[in-house]
Amino acid sequence: MSTSWPSPAPNALAASNAAEAQSPLRSLVHLMYALHTLSWFSLGLFSVIAMVMNYAKRDSTRSDFYRSHFRWQARSFWFTLLWLALTLPLWLLFVFPGWAAWSLIGLWYLYRFVRGWWAFAEFRPMPVPER
């Protein structure tokens, strides 16, 4: 049996979103999503810059909404590095398997950041994995 929580009143939600839209932290998160999304053109340098910003500002986030997006970005970044490292030997065997693996990882990375950015623009938190 599932319990549904009462949703906030539409006017209260609209007021909350309007106030949130003016937050300087909101602009920063948009910038971080943009850097991650454009990192393909910088061979990952933009993502490193975004992660430095992520870790520098992470402690200043007070809402679960922002924490979910900071965590989503960090997990996407670190899992991508893990998969790139694990598939690096494919480049040593033959070029094609390495290229194919890294292309798929790159597409997954792009998907994660487009999905997160879209949710952020719509004021939706990202799912947080259960421990």
C-alpha cells in the first residue's frame, strides 16, 4: 500500500519556484550543468572546472533540491571516470573496441547531464540512491 503525500498548494509552489529562480545558487548550478554538457568540446576540462565548483559550493546548499543536483553531477562525473578507466585496456587491444566503449560512455554522460539539467530547469529534484 502506498501513501501519497499531500501536494503543496499551487500558489505556494509557484511562489517557492519564483523565489528559487532568483537564487544565485540556481545560476551557478545552471553554469555547472552547461560546463558538464559542453565538456565534450574541451576533452573533459570543463567538467573538471564544474566539479571544483561543485565541491566548493556543496556545503552552502541548504535544500534537498540543490543537494540532489550536486550529488547527481558528482556521481555522474565519478562513474564516468570509473568506466573510462575500466575500459582503457580496450584501446590497447584494438582501437575500435575502445572507441566504441568510450563513445557509449560519452553518450551516457551526455544523457545524465541533459536529464539533470532538464529536471533542474523544471524545479524537480534528482533521485537519490538508497543506501
